Amino acid sequence: MMATDGTLPDRLRELFLTKLQIEPPPDGVDMIEAGILDSLNVVALLLHVEQQLGIKVSVHDVEIDDFRTIDGIARCLERQRSRL
């Protein structure tokens, strides 16, 4: 399991690097437009988020725009976590 310290965006960057083998992009980069994230990577990321961070997110509960930036993903995960 990942270390639990650090901000959620920092923990997401670690997941990108260690679990998806994707170099985390600079802040503000649109990962979908840049071709960094595709539908398979989004599903894999959600699986790792649940396993490593304990935040369960259904594919049906998110919008693709939530996954354009790491900060956007973090906001989406915070919304999901607050619903629990």
C-alpha cells in the first residue's frame, strides 16, 4: 500500500508513476487532449485509487472532464469520498 502522507494530487502523481508507468504531467496539462489518459488508463487508475487510496469510484459517477488534470481527478475523488 502507498504511503498515506502527502496531498491527494501528490498521491495521484505517485500512482501515475508507480502503477500506470506514466510520467505525471505538469500541473494544468489536459491529459486527455495530450493523449496521456485514454479510457483504459482511466479504468486502471480508478482500480488503483480504490486499492491504494481506499476511495471507491464508479465509472458511472464521473465525467470525462474530471480526468483532464490531476487536480481535476483529486477534486472528483474528494467529492466521492465526501459521499461516503
